[in-house]
Amino acid sequence: MFTIDVLTLFPEVFAPFVGLSIVGRAVEAGIVQVRYHHVLDALTGKERADDVPFGGGPGMVLRIEPLARILDEIVAAAPVDERRLIAVPSPGGKPFTQTDAKRFAGELDRLVFICGHYEGIDERLAALYPIEEFSLGDFVLTGGELPALAMMDATVRLLEGAVRAESLEEESFEGGTLDYPSYTRPAVFRGISVPDVLLSGNHAAIAAWRREASRERTRARRPDLGLPGPEKA
């Protein structure tokens, strides 16, 4: 079974989403297990989860010691040959993509998320553990929980049995393009009609229209994906 471990100061953030989403259905089906590790539970004595940064400056830094205790327990209890990745949401990380989600779902047995807060996590985490940092974009959030949820959802839906296989075959980023436009009833709304081809019943023509619409949308909205322009007659 695929395992996801989440190290967080706010485990309660995850429960509503996981319980009502594809992730929750995958948990119920025994496809994945999600385990939460409350960082406060790893503190001893009068320890704090955070402390002021060496050298001064605003904000607080998440301390390395409680995180190391949790990670060491996870690693010690895991099989020796387990395929594992420790992911840290961070503005300084590489952009998270569908390719990463496929790698997580297809190559790993365990995915560990460490959710930072405040001014970040003590930099020594990267020196002690083989982490990979990921960003959802060029903006700053108050913590790593929302990015972890997004990456979790993107990964779990790709696990075998979580979503119908045919639903994954034609969607954004498959084949380097965005998904084609979709329409449903009514056929005309406020004077705007659904493209005639979609009402034709001609499945070959519909497939061709969707391929070209997908390519047009990709060229217009995401030129960075490198899709070549239309062929000239």
C-alpha cells in the first residue's frame, strides 16, 4: 500500500479535504494510507517547535530537532528497500509538475511531506536527509499544508484504482498539451452555442476537433510548453 506521511503543526487542516476527496476514497479502498505526525507531539520537556533565527531578523524558524525525531522513527520502521521521497513545500523549490506527480505515484512506496511555517525550516534538514523542495508558484503562503494537499491530491489520483484509467488518458499535460474545452447541457445558453461538431454524433470528427482544440488552447494559454504552431497549408 502506498503510504503518505505528513509532518505538520496543523494536522486538522487535512482531515476535511482528505475525507471528502478522491484521496479519501482511495484511503477507504486500501490504495493509500495517510498518516499525520503532529510536530508538537515530538517535543520534549519545555521545547518549542520554533525559535528565533540566528543572526537576528523577523519571524521564527521551525526547529530541526522535533522534525528529525519524527523522520528517524519513520525511517527506522520502514522496510530497508522502501522507495521513499521526502518532499518539502518551499518558495525556493522547483516548480511542481504533472511529471513529478507521475514519478511519485509510479516509483515510490512512501511519500513524506514536511510542512514548514514562519520563516521556514532550519537549513540543516537538507544536510541530514535527502529532501526535495517543491513550489506551487511564485507566491508565498503561510505554511506548507496547502501545497502538500495539492501535491498529495495530484499524486494519489494517479495511483492504480484511485481514478478510472480512461479518465487519466485525456487530460491536461498528457502529451504536452492542455485538455480540450468541455461543454454540457443546454446546447445553447444566452445565445452561445456548443460547437456543432460535438452534437453531430460523428466520433471521428469529434476526436479530431478535440485534438486541434487542445493544441490551440495550449498554444494560446501555455506557449511555455513548447507546442509547435499549426502547419501551414
